Amino acid sequence: MTSEREDFNLTGPLHLTDVDWKNVDHRRSVAACLVQGVYILERDRQENRQGPEALAAPWWELFHFRLHSQLVDDADHCIFGAIYEFKSACDCNHLTNGSPRYVIAFRGTLTKGDAFLRDLEMDIHIIKNGLHRTSRFEIAMQAVRNTVAEFGNSNIWLAGHSLGAAMAMLAGKTMAKMGVFLEAFLFNPPYLSAPIERIKDEKVKHGIRIASSFLAAGLTVALRARQQKNLSEDPFVALSAWVPCLFVHPGDHICSEYVGYFEHRKKMEEIGAGEVERLATQNSFRGLLMSAMGKESEEPLHLIPSANLVVNLIPAQDFKEAHGIHQWWRPDLDSHSKVYNYR
């Protein structure tokens, strides 16, 4: 998935001098900055900036975090993630003021430097729905498990941008299946499907979505009958209590399809086809076709039952602006949020 813009903003949200941890805009801004900190950590490493020359620390120190540990890919030794610890005088503060105790953050693809080829390999794994089989994700997942095991899950955040959002989403889904629901901030998460949301004609767009839903539901019923699976066994139920925050821009084709994905589910409920959509929404056509051909099919990474969807309403000049993480800490952000719960 494409990267954060290369002309890194070195200032960040300087307006945010006093964080209100119960303010959703403040929480979003801080989470985005901590992800940006991972980008800069890797840039510091590539350019051998150390000590006073390093540029990363202000991205977390401004909000009273310290760098607990770095997550390093064993294939190319690049930094792809970080664990931040909130510097608090008393652990009970996290329970009263809403601040996280730990934040596990993952960056997206860097298009320059020696991390590019490995990042590109990760992007290809996402497209093939095989991110869970990579050593990078294994390192990330172990870090999440260890942090939860040591400190509990009530005050641990996951955060990521683009490729990093896919990592955080997969980690969050994995933990949710075990009954551990981590607060997650997923910025521009990849949604791998035909870009139906880019169709301008609303009738054509909705017609395609409805037809696709009935076709996917029909294939699901046929495959479950062939595999002798009970239709009442809903794999989304275990995940439905996890409600990650998804931050998307309509001008970003990598993540914009989430807008149509959730709105279509609502429309199908309204026209009385909710049961059809509950079957369709769990599967990708690629996965269904593979299953129909007798090939092993993995659970689609991008499909989730519930989410708090936040859409940036400010038009972007180009794709880079629509996809960049910098948009999510701007003080004048005009956004719309809606919670979608799977039932």
C-alpha cells in the first residue's frame, strides 16, 4: 500500500498542547502522530541520524509518551512498528482520564530507501491475502500478545496507516477472536475490491452492489451446503463486538470502498435483504471462487463486521493528499463519523 508523503511535516499538531483524552479529535490526532513517529524512526535509521540529530522523538514526546521498544523486520532490519508507553505518575490515571497505557503503532510503505522492496513485498502479501503468513506480521502479533499478557487490554491501543493499518487490523481481528478487544485507529486501511465507490451514477453503483450481494450470498449458501456447514454458524459473530475506528478519504481509492461497504449493508437492511447481506458481507468473490474450485481460501483481511467509520470531507488535491496520514491531525478537519454494528 502506498506510503506516507515523503516531505515529512516536522511540526505536527503544535496546537494540541493540552490533550483531552476523552476528546475523539485529540485521540485521533495523537494516534496519527504516533504512527508518524514510526515513519520518522525508520527515516532516522536509514539516514543514520542519532542523538540530537534524530527527528523522531518529538512525535511522541509532545504527548508525554516514551519509546518502549521498536519492532524490526528480521528480513531487512527496517523499523516497521513501535510500542509507546505513556509517562504517567499513577497507573490509575489511565482508568480515569481515558489515556492509553501503551500504543502499538505500525507505519505504511516507504517508497524511498532500503525498506522499499520489503514493504512492497508486504503489499503484495496483502493483495494475495497472505499477510498473516509473513515473518513481519508474526513479529507484530507476538508484540501485541506480549503487551496484552503483561499489562492487560483495557488501555492498549493499536494504530496504523495503510500497510500498517492492515497489520493493526489483522492483529486486532486475531485478538478479538480470543475475546480481547483492543481500541484501534486504522488510517487509510486497504480495501481490496473493484472500486465501485468511484462510480458517479448512484443508481448504477447501487445496482452493482445489490447484484453482487445476491450473487455472493448464493455462492456462500451453495458452498456451505457442499461442505455441510450450518448456515447459522456466522464467523462474524465472534468479531462483531470489536469496533475499530476506520479513517478514510473518499479520494483515496485504497480505502474509499469502506464507505460503500458499510452504507450498502445499511441499505440492504432497509429493503428487507439484511439476511442476504449478512451472508455476502463475510466473503470476497475471489475467496468464493477459490472455494468453488476446491482451493483453500483464507478469510478476507479487509472485511470486518463492525466499525466506527470516520470520513474526511475536505476535498484532496491529489491521491497523495487523500492517502497521507498528515490529514488526520489537522486542526480544521471536517469529518463525518458513524458507527456500524453487525447484527
